[in-house]
Amino acid sequence: MSSGELGESKAYVHGYGEREAQRLMDQAESVRDLIHHDTAFPPDSRILEVACGVGAQTVEMAQQFSDCRFVSFDKIPHSVGLAKERVWATGLQGVHLLAADLFEAPFKPESFDVLFVSYLLEHLPDPLATLTNLKALLRPGGNLLVVEGDHGSCYFHPSTPEAIRAWKCLIEVQAGLGCDSEIGRRLHPLLQSAGFEDVRVSPRMVYADQSRPHLQHQFVLQTIVPMVEGIRTEAITKGLMSPAEWEKGVEDLRETGLSPEGTFSYTFFKANAKKRG
């Protein structure tokens, strides 16, 4: 769900427009406490944030861990520019942002204490190669933090056939790019295969209903629905749904965040691991 570093992927399925930038901000805000309430970094850690995108998490993380030093990079210069604007607006001093390619990153081996990777692996055709490449930048005994979603974990009510189909189009469009939007469930074996140790994964479920109106608004209406709307052209062009079916599906999905009876559930996965000391 990030507009970040794509490695060798041909396209970021959600695009790089203004609306997507705002969607990423809303997503980060809506699940910040759910994802990061137990995140902890040792003081003075040098943290590499991989694929920072528009800085949706950069500022919050840097403010929370003001005694650490952050280096945040992304392949897309425009995204880095937006991230810099956010950092400058807050007056943060311990953040260095730059545009760089994941596989040609200008960092010395073993120069970071922590690697922070979020919402990136689902957009890569070879996430294992990415993790292996990143591991070289981590010092022996250093920590890896990975956060990914899993589109196959999504359930909602009312669940019309069109709404379900529109959601599945999101999965199929990413699969057509050789990517896995259900990668959250694979984090444990994936990190083990990349040679990390002490791998621990925990699911983080977002659940919204009328008793949690802030989540219905910020997560369902401002994060989920725009994410699905962003693949309209691909879904219709590929013949996955007709225009009429698509419009009904998106509208029905929106109702899960508007209707008094609407409910929505989605699970993120957070993984912590170490590099052998």
C-alpha cells in the first residue's frame, strides 16, 4: 500500500497522484497506534527507512524516536520531495531524505542498526532478493522491522457480489504485475529464507463499524475505497469487470463505511527479525 521503492517492478499499481499521496497519509494516521504501539528502537540507532514514499510514516516515526537518526530514501524523486516538505514543516533535525534506487543505494555495508520496510514487498516481483540485498546494509545483530498488508484478509458487510469482485480485482491487477498483495501471511517463511533469525510475526487487524466512526471514515472511506478506485482503468481494460459492474462494486464497498450496518475488517502483519551477530 505504499508509493515507495519498486525495485524492478514496472509500475506502482496505485499511482503517484495527489490523491494517492493523501491516501497514504490517511492510512498511516489511521493505523499508527495499531501498528506501532509496541515499536521500539535502541537510543542513538541509525535507522534506514526503505521506500519512504511521500513520508507518510517518516515524520511520525522520527518524532516518536527523536533520539535516533533516520535515513529515508525512495526511488521516486517527486515522492522524496513531498517527504522533505513534511519533514521541514515539522522542524525535525534527525532525518536525512534522498532519492536512490534500492539496488544501487549509496550506503556502506553494515552501516545501519535498524532496517524499516513497510508496504513495499507486496509491490515487488522478487521480495526475497530485495530482503537479501537489504540485509547487507544491516550490522551484525541489527534489527529488521517489516510491515505488510494482506488483501486476502479483507472481509466486509454488506458484501455484494460486485463489491467482492471489485476488491478481488485489486489482487488480480497486482498479480498481473508479478506481485503478491497477500504477502503478509508469507512474512515468516520469507524472512527465514532471506537468512534472518529470531523472526516474530504478529497480525494487526483493523476492524471498523459504527461504534468506531473514525476508522470507518479514515480507514475505509479515505484509505480503502480510494485504493480500489485507483485501479479502475486496469480492471476494466483487462475485462475483469464491466464499467457498470465496477461502479456498483465501488459504491457498495463505500457503503460499508457509510451504512449504520456496515463493517470492515483488514489484517496487517508486523514482523521483527535480527541479522546474525
